Amino acid sequence: MSSATVSRRACAGSLAALTLAAVAVGCGETTNEVPARPMAAASTPATPAVVTRVPAAQAATFALLRTAPEGLPPAIRQTLRTPIAGMNYALAQRIPAPAAGRYWLVPGRGYLCVVSQTPDTAGVGTVCSKTAQARTSGVATTSIPRAGQNAPVTGPRLIVGVAPDGARAVIVHTRGKIAVARVVDGLFVRRDDSVDPPDRITVRR
Amino acid sequence: MSFSSRRLMPMLVGAFGALAVILLLALSSPAAKASPFCGGQTVSPNNPCYGAARALNGVNGYGDSHSVCVGADILAGPCSSGPGQIATMNLGFTYTGAPWIADNASGPTVVHGDTF
């Protein structure tokens, strides 16, 4: 009986000590912490308040934004955490692009963004264009599969984007060369062997 | 309680506890904090700007006059499609490495990057 009591005390003592040790270690900074996103950092544009509805200028120019939003899936929101550029994840529109990966058009405050999850890029990617620029040139994300910067390209360049209403095609300018992508239902997809992202994209109406 | 069980219980508890501590240590890493890199530097094509290695959850970047690609070490994020567009790579986990921002377009551009 006495030995059993000692044994339980020993167990309890060990548990308490180990729990304290674990808590002490766990009190350090861990990957589970939600980091603060840069708020008005000098290096990137300020992070404005999240929009509560699709900005009129964006809705007037992009048919996709005039349909019921699907919103970003929870797993994508979890990865993105705090929105940049005032993006409202609930207003995200799935871009039904005939390409590998998943894409969403997400309205922001003064910005229109494409959120993407592709096999060729790490994590979740976001490209945000100012609304005025998006209204004239559309907004697109480019993935170039390679194992890091300066590593050889391992697959075709993939550009997925949304064009403004009335666009028939977009012209992709890359290092003095141009390539044309047809716009279908407001979307464009371009796969080619270029190893560079576009300098710019212009719209043909 | 027998002699063997008296000895066995603390050993088991100790072993499980040690395992828990080891797991916590393995999963622990410095938290990512907002931290700029390459701010205002002029980057020429195919000559990316690297920031100092750090703990990061993602990388933001944009170029004043050209599109850019962002990443960290061997992790490649998306590329923007024009000047002023923000390209962001969100990893969803903490990674310790050197962030980069690359201008792959024609001609140099001033770039701005930060990690979070």
C-alpha cells in the first residue's frame, strides 16, 4: 500500500514536472502563433480595412463579380490568415479556369486580387492589382515551375487571369515578345515555354 | 502493487513526457514577424535580391516598373503580371530561410519586399 502510494506520488510528480517543462517550452514562439501581417509597412502598400461588399468600380467591369460569391475555402483562409489589400475572403469568386490548380478572384479595397493554389508554387499565392490597372488590363497570376530562383524551369509558364468586360483577347508582353491569349467568358489562360513572367498584359477589345 | 509495476509506471510516464517535450522542441521555431527586405533596391533581370535568412510565413513583393516573382530559398511563389502589382506567397507554416524578389522582365526595376 505504501509503495503503491509512493509510486502514484512519483508518477504525479513526474507528470507535473514534465507538464511544466512542456508548458515552459510551449510558451516560446511556435508555428501555431498567428503572426501579424505587415500593416502599412514601408515596403508594401498599406493594408486597408476589408471591404464589406464588391466595390462598384470592380463590379461594373468584371462580370464574375456580379454573380453570387463562393468565398474562399476554410483551408485557404487558414493559410492566408489576415487579408492584404482589404480583401474580403467571403466575396471570393471561384475562377473556373481550365488549368491545374485552383483560382479565385477576390475584391479588395482599391485592389483586385487573384488567389491561387497551384502545383508549381509553394503555399497559396496572391497577386493584387490596383483596381484602375485591373479595369484596363485585367488581373492575372503567373506560375513558373522551378525549384527556387535561378533554378532551371521545369515546366511551362502558366498565366491565369480575369479580363475586363468586353475583352476578346489579352496580349502578354514578355521581354519584347508578345503572345495572345483568347478571352472566354471573361477568363484567359496561357501556357507557353517562356521562363519569365509578363512585363505587362494589355487587352484587345 | 508489484515491484515491477512500481518501477514501470514512472518509467512509462517519464518516457511519454520526454517524448512530449521532444515533440514540442521539434515543433518550436522562432515566430515570423513582419520584416522588410530589399526595400528600394534596384534589381536587374535574372539577378534577384535576397533578404537575410529569417523565420517567415510568407513573402510580399512588388516592383515599381516591372513584374516580379517572390519566394524563399528553393520555394517559389507566384509572379505578378505588371508593375505595382503585389505578389504574395503564403506558406501556412513557419519556414526559416532567405526571402527573394526577382525581376525577370526586361530592364531593371526598384523592388520592395517584406516577410511576415
